[in-house]
Amino acid sequence: MHKDTVVGILGAVILVAAMVGIFYYEGTQVPGGTSTVGGNGSTLRVNWTSVPVDGPQQQGSTNEGGSSDTSVSLNQTNITSIEFMLQWTDDIPNSGPDHFRMTVTPPNGTNISGADAEGDASFSVNIPVGSAPNATTASALQLAQWVSTKGMGNWTVHIELTNAGDVGQDPPVPPPVPIPNVTDTGNGWTLMVHVSTYQAKAQP
């Protein structure tokens, strides 16, 4: 076989092998993220970025002096914090302020957190869950072991309407337009959930 032909064949083989290596490098993904990483044995420089995620939104209503329970299911990994935000608008004009209270219980049933507010308003209960790892070096196999499941599962939200604020009572409506007494028996609300997570950003 001619020497030039041999050299050409060897060059083609080397080129194909190199392209296979490039495709393998570019096709490997960081678990829980979108950054490309090297092969399982490669050493990578790893940083972590914060990624906000909107959780489920729910609507409901609660009677004065009553309460409502709702379940929020979270399936995100690598959670650092969760915000439960309750919003409402008084459904009877010129009535006294509605007074809501909310408590949140995590999947393990402990560390109940609560907050309350009144008027046309919103308020939040913020739950710290975890923190992102420090910047480091690792292999793709090691990254797969750094997926946190803290905060995943069913959270219970307990909503109370302690006072719906009747018309003509507190606060009083000043003259000259008299407003008859009207009983406010309850109010609607919207529960929004905002989740903060982290993802790996890795490069060789």
C-alpha cells in the first residue's frame, strides 16, 4: 500500500476518534442542571447558581372564626428556601379589616412557622431549607451524589380568618353617608409558593 494512502487512513481514524470524544464530552449533563461536564473520571470546576422556581398556586375561602387546610406538594431538588405567600382583598367595601393567620408545617411535621396580618394585604412565611455547597472540584459521578432532597414532599398550610371585620363596627364609617351594619362572614384568598433552588455550573 502506498505510504501516502496509509498516512491518510491513519489521519481519518484519529479524526473520527477525536470527534467521538468531543460528542461524549458535550453530551454529559450535570444532574439537576443544564451545564455540560466531562466524562465520569474528569475533574471539573464546580460553582452553584441560584434558580427561582414558582410552585403551585391555590385559591380558597375561609369563614370568619374558621380555618382551612391545604396541601402543597413540592418535587424540586436542591431547595434552599420556600416562601408561602397569602394574598386577599376584602370582599365587602367599607368593612373592617380582615385578619388572617397562616401556619406552615413541613413534611416531617415539625418546626411549624406562623404569621398574621390584617387589611387588604399579603404576608409571607419564609422557610429556610438548606444552602448550596461551596465551589469545588469534582467528577460527574461525585456531582450525582450532591443532589439534595431536603424540602421535598407534602407541606401543610393552615389558614385562619380570626376576624372578617363587619361594616358599621370597626372602624366606624363617618357621616354624612350612613352605612347599615353588614356582617362579613368570610373571605377568599390566594396562596402562592415561591421556591429558591440551586444548580451546578461545571467546566473542565
